[in-house]
Amino acid sequence: PAFHAGSPTRQSTNTMAAAAPASGAGTSKSGEGSFKDDSKQADVRLSNIVAAKAVADAVRTSLGPKGMDKMIQGKDGEVIITNDGATILSHMSVFHPTAKMLVELSKSQDIEAG
């Protein structure tokens, strides 16, 4: 199943994106190459937050003692029923770079923890 966190609009900017400290990304020692407009930085930051929340929402209902099972249908028609977050994320097709990073993090954590 394809998973794509939608691109946010400027109207949906929340206080988390506005309150995040500027990290100095995009600046150089000479000042060249720095962003003239902070809206691009805010858009990228907001897009990352939306993608991370979307991945978390996909797994959230399967966590805890009252966690629900998820039914996942693959491209070949294979059906998997699981409540394991790592399995759910490994079967998702993600496109956003931040979401991909979270899925890879989940795989690494599953390998380490067992």
C-alpha cells in the first residue's frame, strides 16, 4: 500500500513549526546562500512534522495492551494481519524522506532489540 504524507499548505502552519528554533540551515560563513525568506524553511519544517505525525498515526492504534490488529494487503494480494509496528512500517511504501528515515529507524531498532 502506498503511503504519502500530503504536502501542507501555509494555512495549516501550527505553533510547533513556528516555535521551532532556527538551526542556521542554509547559511554559510560569508552569508551567501542563506535563505532570503524564512517561508521556505518553515514549509520544509512543517512538511517534516506532518510526515512524522502521519507515520505515527499509522502505527498508533496498534500499540499498547488494547492495540488493534492491522490488515495489510500486498501488491500480490497476500494478506497479513499484525499489530507489530515494525511489520506495519516495513510493508508501507513511503515517499517522503523523513517518513523513510522513520521506517528505516524502525527496522534498525527491530534488529537491535529483537
